[in-house]
Amino acid sequence: MLKSLTQHRLSGLALLAIIILLVPAFLNNPFQYDMATLVLIYATTVVGLNLLVGYAGQISLGHAGFFGMGAYFSAVMTSRFDWSPVPTLILGAALVGLVAYIVGRPILRLKGYYLGMATLAMGFIIYITLNNEGWLTGGPDGMPVPGLSIFGWELSTFNTYSFLGMEISGSLAWYWLMGVMLILGVWIAQNLIDSPIGRALRSVHGSEVAASVVGVDTPKFKNLVFVVSAIYASLMGSLYAHFQGFITPESAGFMESIIFVTMVVLGGMGSTLGVIFGAALLTLLPQLLADFHDYEMMMFGLILMLTMIFMPKGLLPTTQAFIRKKLHKKAEDKA
């Protein structure tokens, strides 16, 4: 059983790595590279959120608050206090994890709509704070963010770099960095899912009462996964800030939180590859619908609504189930 799980996990990672390696062959300009990089940033963020929503069954409508906190911590400390970016984003993730731990202990005792409202209020508090403290954050106008410096190597979309005798653009370098971060994030998430902690989270999702009866410390595991998902969001928020070179409070806004949750639900809750697909779809779909001009948001909403009606388990799990059903039927017909 353990060998089967390991093989399945490695095959999924191999498939993801192959896709990431092949995508640049279809990209023709810096804008397309930037969009692909944004897909990777959002995908890594929702891989962490999927642990909370898809596996532990806990809703969070304020998760962009953690994303924004990570972004602004890196922005403020590197631009105003000249801190080095890499230690800053690591320290920022630790502080955001601490905040999530403190906040999560009381609010994760709530369930259903009450939990959703509590996380929503948390997100609003973070957004309002970032928006109002203009002396530090730049307020609604936002603030510039320095480029990402790694051991003295300045990573910028405007630069060109030499790597193994090849000249690569800054946009491609950012893409590869975020690709590595996504693979690392998926590897950590899958190991967590297949561990005793992952089994405890699934039992909490199924029934908290039943999980408690068999000895699962439900508050402990819910808070743990809340902290882990917040750390994912913080790290990606920091990298997003350095990648964009500018940050505004909208990165911690309500709509951003809703988009994160929608990526998880649309792709398929409890499916790591599914939420990556959901992140790619929701990031790229507005660009694909740009030709519809005034009808863009209407088409966007219609596609989401039809998906939820006819594919409620998410796009990837539903597609996988359909393919398995067809293959099973063919096998039966041959027999």
C-alpha cells in the first residue's frame, strides 16, 4: 500500500514537472511568460489552501489576507529598511504562521457559515489595516517593491542571464523559479496528505465528532493545517510582490480571497493537481474572454455556474471519473 502511494505521488510530480518544462515551448513574448508565472504563484497558494478546504473541510474566505501580509512584509522590510529579500520572506512566513496560529485557535472552533464569516472578518481587518496605514504601506496607492535578490543575484524580468552557457530572459528565470516552488509545494502537500496528519485531516472532514471519538485532537489538527496554508500564502505573496515590483492592498482584498477559494472548488477539492488546473483556468480565462469586452464578466460567471452545476466535484475529478467509467465499460464489453 505504501509503495503504491509513493509511486502514485511520484508519477503525479513527474507529470507536473513535464508540463512545467514543456510550457515555455508555447510562450512567445514576455506577457505570456508573466501570465504563466502568475499561474504558478496562484497554483502554489491554492495547493496550501486545498489542505485546509479540500482535506480538512474548513472554509476560509479571508485567505488573501495572509497573501497580502506576506507581500507587504517583504515590500516594507526590503524597501524601507533594506533587508535582504530571502531572509525577509522566510521571517514573514514565520510571523504570518504565528498570526494564523493565534487567530485560528478561536475561530476554528466555529463551523459552517459562522466559520466563513469569521475568516471573512479576519480578511477585512487585514485589508483595512493595509489600506489605512499609508505611512508604512503607501495606502490605497500601494508601494514599489525591490527586485528579488538571491545571494547577490538580482532577479528581474528586465534582465538577461547566462545559465549553463545559455542566455535566458528574466521572465523565463522567474518562471523556472516559480515552477520549482510549485513542485516543492506539491511535494510537501502530498507528503503531508499521505502522513498520519493527512489521515487525521480527512477524518476531521468526514465527521469531527467521529474523529474525536477515535482520539483525533481535532482543534490541534485544524489549527495546524490553517497555519500551514497561511505559510503557503505568505511565501507566495512575498514572491508575488517581488515579481510584480509593486503591491497594493487589493492583493489582500475580499475578491482575491473568493478567487482563491473558487480555484480550489472549480479544480476539485481534495485534488492537488485539480486545484492547480483550477488556478490556471481562473488566471487565464479573463485573458481568453477579453475579446468579449462588456460581456467578459458575464461569460466568466456563466462558465463557472455551468461547471458547478454539471461538475460539482470539480473539473479534474469529474473528468477522471468519466474516463475511468469509460475504460471500465470498455473492459466489461471485451470480457
